[in-house]
Amino acid sequence: MIQELVESNQFILLVALLLIISILVTKFSSRLGVPSLVLFIGVGMVVGSDGLNIIYFDNAEIAQIIGIFSLVVILFEGGLQTKWVTIRPILAPAISLATIGVLITSSIVAVASKFIFGFTWLEAFLIGSIVGSTDAAAVFAVLKGKNINKNIEATLEAESGTNDPMAVFLTVSLIELITMTSDTNILLLAGSFFWQMGAGAMIGFIVGKIAGESINRINLDSSGLYPLFALAFAFLSYSATSLANASGLLAVYITALVLGNLDLTYRQSILRFNEGFAWMVQILMFIILGLFVFPSNLFTFNILVKGLMLSIVLIFLARPIATFVSLFNFPFKIKEKLFLSWAGLRGAVPIVLALFPLLADMEKSQVFFNAVFFVVLTSTLIQGSTISLLAKKFGLVGPEKPPPMHALELISIGKTNVEIVEYEVVENNTIVGKKVQEINLPENALINAIIREGDIITPHGQTVIHKGDILYIMVPKNHIYKLKEMLNESS
């Protein structure tokens, strides 16, 4: 018993140290110009069996479970932060990149794999399918905090959030064809793809709406439960969709997109919790993937030379051709298309997909995994570290955003009968120009703070409301809907 306790304490200490080291590493990643996910993988490789030999890990099934769990959280956080008004204009080109683009990329990489590695055609197309999609975790992490042109940033994020279904579909279908685990019919496969996309989007939308209504209507005992409540719907969306044989990852992204664009109770708390939790699972996922790979198998002459050749084809040939063809009918400038080509980062999704052949016990599964892992590393290192430089060179970076001049988060502690509602006054709102005392608020509702041009104002009855003001209104919970209806009718 004591020995087990000592071992568990040592494990907790190790986890704590790895977490601290990884968090500190993020501080240096921006200075070094290296994406943090590469450093997280590096931490895993260093403490693994081929490094310091502190942790031995070779369980593909656990790695896959952790990878999918982490991707659900990361996609959910990314979707919550995405504004529909930003993503709507670029939805068509993003979907084109996520479908046609993945097919073209996969096909070109497959041809290269056939001749570089000597795979059969089916095996080559499997490799192409695995590395065909961009990765949400990598794209969200690299673009976060960079003031890149909004349409370009939104296109990349929407593409990475929606192209996983195509890659997963192609990967699973090709594994079935290679292993002959089921009777495969091309028409059935095509129908399966449209079902996965359609049902995934539909279920994700429905769960998002249910989640929004539940969060706003159910009075929980503590404000700290709302972020967990929201996250639970992400896992509900993934699992329910997966049980329906549709795309769970697409459903999660749609759920988050719907939820993030609703007027939510404790919105800021939900966003902050999920941002922190997404960082934690991202660190965990990449450390686990770093532990799973054995550098002695990865950095062999064969993998180094052939993997580098495949990376060059992917980065400089497959992705650019796929981007230009996919965006042929869309009004993007040449520089924007070149940047979109360069910013198609690979990350966790290809590595997690590369675990599928291992779990299927395929003959060359270890070669597939090592090749994909090397391609992901080189793609992230080469492209991820130069994205900011290229954006500046192409003039796709706006002026530096001034730091926020205020930070205000008002939440209730424990049980309470009142709520704090945040409301931004738009230009055509009828309360613009009115004094606070002239606004017909519900009974016992009170405007207790106004943020105007970065300054916090303590309002009184004579305070005049201006366009762009952010009002913080304390209101009894049973009057929240009445308040929101009044404010919406005024706008």
C-alpha cells in the first residue's frame, strides 16, 4: 500500500513537472519563432524511452483516445471563439478547401509516396489521406495573437475545423480496402461521406441550440459549473454523432460555433475556462504523442531522406496546387492564395490518424506512422515558424492591436437570484442619447458599470448612453429574458 502511494506520488510529481516545463516552454516558443506544439512533442521525446528513459509508453490505443479527447476540447474552444459574422463570408471557400483541397492534396502526396517509399497504390493513398487535412490544434495555436487579415485567418480556421471528416473518411475507407475487413462498395462509400458530413453538421447544430437554451435557462448552484456544463455538451455532440456513424469532430466544431454566437450566461467564464483547458489537453496530447514515438526509429537515414522528400512535395507542390484549384472561383489575390498555401499546417490530426493503421495491425503501420510523424514535424517547423514573416511580407498583417484598457468580469459566487448581463449598445439602438433614468429597465434591474472607449464609468441617473458603450446590468434572474427582449427590441 505504501509502495503504491509512493509510486502514485512520484507520478503526480512527474506530471506536475512536465506541465510546468511545458507551460514555461510556451514563453520561449514565440521568441524562438518555433510553434509550441513542436516543443511539447520534444518534451515527450526527451523524457521517453529513447531519451532520459523516465517514461516508457507504446500503447497506441491509449494515445488515440487521448488524442481524440484533446481534439474535441481544442475544436470546441476554437469554435467558441469564432464569430459567425467573420466566418460567413468565407464559408464557401473554406468548405472548398476542406473537401476538394483535401482530395487534391491527398492524391498528389499519394503519387509521391508511391515512388518515394515504394508503397502499393492503396498504401500510398492511405499516407496521402492521413496527411491530407490541416490541423485545428496547430492552426489555432499558431494564429492566436497574430493580427493577420481577418478573412484569411477565418478561412484557415474554418478549413481546419471542417476538413477532418474528409481525412478521417478517406483514412478509414482505405484501411478497410487494404485489410478487406468489410465488403466495400464505392457508391456506399460516397453515400457514407455525405452522411458523415450532413449528419455531423445537423447533430452539431441541434446540440449547440440545446446547449445554449440549457445554459441560459437552468439555474445552477455555482457559476463555476457553467463552463463544465458547456464542455459536457461538446462531448455529448461528439459521442452522439459518432454513434450515428457521422463525423463527431465536425459536430463538435458546429456545436461550438452555434454556442459561441449565442447570448450566453457567464460567457466570459465559459470562454476563459475552455481556453485554459484547451491549452492543458494540447500539452498533454503532444507530450503523449512525443512519448509514443521512438527517435531511434524515427530519425533513421531512410525516414530522414524519404520523409524530407515527401515533406517538400506536400509543402511546395501538393498544398499550393490544392489551394489554387480549390479557390479558383473565389476572389482571393495571388498573395492571399500563396499565404493560404503556406499556412496549411499539419499537426495532431495526421498523427492521430496515423495510429489507425497501427490499431488495425497493418503490415507497414510503423513505417506509415514514422513517415507521417516526420512530415508533421517538418511541416510545423518550416511553415509554422515563418507564418508571421510571410504575412508581413505579403502585407496581410494589420497594425498592432492596442492592449485592452479594461478587464472586467463580474460573476456570482454560489447561489444567487441576480445575474450580470453584458450588453453592447449598437448605433441604431433607441437608448442611444437617453439618460440612464429614462431607460425602461425591468423591476430591480440596475446598470452598475459602463465601459466607454476603454474607461470604466460609474453611472448615475443623468449619465447619457453613447453608441459603442458596453453596459453591465444587474438583473434578477426571473427578469433576464424581459431585459434581453427590451434591449433587442431597442436595437
